[in-house]
Amino acid sequence: MGPVKYLHFGGSSYGVDMRAEVGLLSRNILIKGEMEPSCYGENFCQFFDYDTFGGHLRVLKGFKSVHLSGIEVYNMGQQILGSYPIHFHICGDVDELGGYTNPTWVKDLSIHHCFSRCVTIHATNGLLVHSVVGYDTLGHCFFLEDGNEQRNTLDHNLGLLTKPGTLLPSDRDTNMCENMLDNVIPGYKPSSGECNGVSTFWIAHPNNTFTNNAAAGSDSTAYWFAFYREPTGPSAGTLPERHGERTAIKKFYNNRAHSNPRRAALMLDDGVKITQSTESDPAEYLSIQASARHAPHVDADTDKPRATSLIERFTAFKAANWGIWARGGDITIKDSWFADVTEGIILASEGRTPFDPGSHQEVINTVFVGESENRGTKNLGTDNPNWAEGFDGKMRNFPNKKVEPRRGMVVYDGPISVERCQFKRYVSQYNKATAAIGFLLENKFQIAPTSRFIEASFDDVTRRAWLHRIPTGYISTKPDGDGDKTQIFHDADGSVSGYTDSYVIRADNYLLRHDGCVEKPEWNCVVCKGSYSQMWVIPISDNLIMSMTRTDHPDKPLELENQSGGTSASKWKKYQPSMLIGQTYIIHWSDTAPETISLHLMNFNRWSISY
């Protein structure tokens, strides 16, 4: 037996547990498909060079009792809708609410080398899935299908090597997406963003419990909460519209994810298209769309108080893009760990306005590590752009190209609150924009001045913050967006900048800076005392550029284009500069001034404004 091919890191680094998961595939009972030596017939052989037509096991409504345990499921599933290794199909309530005194469960299974998913929960409520290993499978592995599945519990499951499949647009990779055109109108070519979502856990309704699970090596995403505007397929009409969007996550605790090359370890945003392809809306049915917004309320009723979706004790590492991308609504992330991720956490509201008035997102007591001691292995040959010398002088893999700026907490939209978080080993040896705290790059949307940091701590960090858009080595031809120009956050206790109750502001924003500000050129910012607010300027007009100046800096205008990014009049067209309260400002327009303008003061601290 020769040496191992890859580095195996069997411990923790700066508090981030990186020990490998171990999944047992052999079980006492074997259920397997009888396979041909190669792909044949109409089984999408243009995408697979092996047989994908395995067996399948389906549980239907009305059963007396179902409990599956100790089974190895091998070469099962098909690239045909409804033919999955383990499939609970429109079973309704399978717990006490359905009259089952011994609620239904699936325990201690291994599902490996299978051809469509692992466990499918379709219009079924109250199922327990416990200690199931899913390895080397096609399409979403643990799959909640229609968007009405509730009260299910997935505990202590392991999903490894989740690969693209053909069944749904969200399962597909770019090649499949661009070449499977039977369900779109002639001449339409789907974009890659409508696909490329294959996830180890695909969660179509948040009222479910996820505890102690692990997901590793998904081709795209580990956990994806996708908010269906309404239930789809045969479940259409079973829940009110937006029920999933307005329901808080029941429980998401002590889950982990790593080694995914696209999107996020945890995605909490977007939904699927719930209408068929038409001339006016040609995307395929169930393709990924930015069509949903998570705004949880008690009983999913917006007339009742807001509720909070809590993500607790989540671990993410070795993810090429994001640790968490989450859009809300009220969302709290606490007691979590992130390491070797290009961007640790990005929290969004709506981009233009907080979608649910009064809501915010917060991160509490969380650890961000830019470079862990888990250096990885150079496995892509001499041209591997991710392999370079790290903080400690040793060669290592970076989560993305070494020139890609790495940031722990990424400020976007807002308001957000980041409290008692630790930032470790963010060193900008290849890109000066690598920092513990940064901003979303190429951002045309709003930045709230009330986003704040409290009790932040830093260890081996070159730059605590970086405020700019185009960093050295980062290739982009796009101009600064409105959000890039208006970068700001509140350093409430001075733990970031050293100045209590101060604001960290991009250095070239003369709407906000003043003579009392402290220059921090190494962060490309100034640190300022004062009271700040956001002004929403909403013109009823065609597309215009708004130029705004403060009267004491008439030669330092800030030009904003508008949040919609389009060229036609839109109710979403807003210019959203922040302003220093107590100053006088002048607005100029690039053409004839709009006949009607609405002005709204937003995102300011109580008692900042007097009348």
C-alpha cells in the first residue's frame, strides 16, 4: 500500500473542525439495480457514458407502516422523473398527525452510485430521515420536491459527491442546461444561472428540521433553501401563495459543509419558476429564478409579528465562493465557523429596500479564518492558479484564484449587525482587497449606513477592512456601481477602527467625509464621527444620472445611476445615497429634471434627527 495521494487533515484549525466524515456503505440488506455495461437508448447518453437506468423504490399514500433500516441501496434510480432510490410519493402526513402511532422513518441506509437523488420527500410531512449516507449520486441528493413538504426531520445524514443530473433545471450543469431544449419555446437558449444548482440538500419549504448533517463535494451547493412562490406539480394549490417565503426555518443546527466549487455552502435565496415556458417568459418550468424573498412571520401571516430564521452552529470550509449567501427577512447566524472560503458570509435584504420593513440580519459569535492550517494538495498540475505560498510561508490551495480577494464578512444591502465575531489570518499578500471585512464587488444596490460591527476581534490580519471595488489583480471592466460608491458601516464600539461610535467610509465619498475624519489609506477609507442617514430619491422619469454634492464640497460630486440598472421607468428606480445629517446637499440631473420626485429618509439611528 503506497502513500496517500492527498493531504488528510484530521483535526481543527483555529476552532474550525475539519475532520473528515466517514460513511459506511456496506449494510446487511442489499437492494441494487441490474446494469448494462454502457449507456443505451433514450437515457441521455450525450451526457453519460454509463448506464443510468437502475431500479427504484416508491412508497405511496395509505401504507400501514414503513420503517427502512440497515439497507445498502446501489445502482438505483433513473434519469426519469419519479424513479428514485428511496421515494416517498405524495404520502401526506406520516407521523402522528396522519394517524401513525409509530411514525415513519428511514434510518441507517447507504445510497451510493445511484442515478437520481438519494431520498426524495414528495408532498410528504413528518418523515424522519436519520443516519443515511448518500455517495456519488446524480441530482439533488436529499430532496424536498414540491414546496409543501413540512415537519420532516433530517438528522445525522451524510451526502458526498453530489453530481449534476438531467431531471430538473436546478439539477443540471451548463452543458445540460444549454442543450436540453424540449421544454422551452423554439429559439430560446437557457442561461447557466437558470441551472447549476445541484445541491446535497434541496429544501423547498423551510418548516423542516435539519440537524447534525454533513455535505461534502457537491458540484454546486451543499444546502439550498429555495423559496417556492407556491407549491408546484401535483401539490399546486395545497398552500397559500408565498407560504414558504413567509415561514421561518423550523430548525437548522450543527450542520456542516465543505469542498463545493460553486455558489455557496449554504444558500438561502431565490426560488423556481412556477409557470411554463412562453414567448414573454421563455425560461423552463422549475428553472432557478430570483423570484422569491424570505420574509418570515408568525404563522406565515404578514399581519402577525415578524419571525426569525436561525442558523446555529454551522461549519463551512473549502468553498470556492460563499460560505453563506442569505437574503431576508429576519435571519440570525450564530456560533458558526468559516475557513478557506472566498467570501464567508453575504447577507442581503432586497437590494433596493428592506423587503420586510423593520427586518434585519445579524451574525453573532462567529469565527472567520482566511487561511487555515489545512493547506490541501496541489492536484491540478503546474498551472494550478490556486496553489501559492500562504501566510505561513508554506504552499497551499486557495479557495479561488490567489488574486481573488478573500473577505470574512461581506457588507451588502443592510442593515446588518455583526457582533462578537473573530477574524483570523486574512493576509493580503496577493491582493490588497483581501481583508477581514469587505463589501460586495460590482454592487449597484444600496448600502445602509446603519450596518454595524460590535466587539470584533482580529488575529494575524493585514487589513481589517477594505473599501473599494476594483482591487489590484482583480479583472473587471465594469464601472463602479451605486453600492460601490456609497460603502459605509458603523463601528459602534471602535473594535474595528479604534474610534468608538464612528463610521468607516470610502475615502472618495465627499457627501459623508468631513474635516474631523481620520484618514486610513491602507483601508482606502476615512473614519468619521457624526450622524448619518440614507436618502431615497425616487423620480418619476426615464433613466437619468443623478449628481449630488454637499455645499461645502461643490467640486466633489457623487454620481448615481439608479438601483434598477435598466433604462426604462420603473417603480424600483431609486437613488440611495447616504448623507451626513445637518449638512446641505444639491441634486443635479443629467437631463431635464423629473417633474415629480419622492424623498424618503431611511436607515438612521433614533434621535439622530431633530425637527
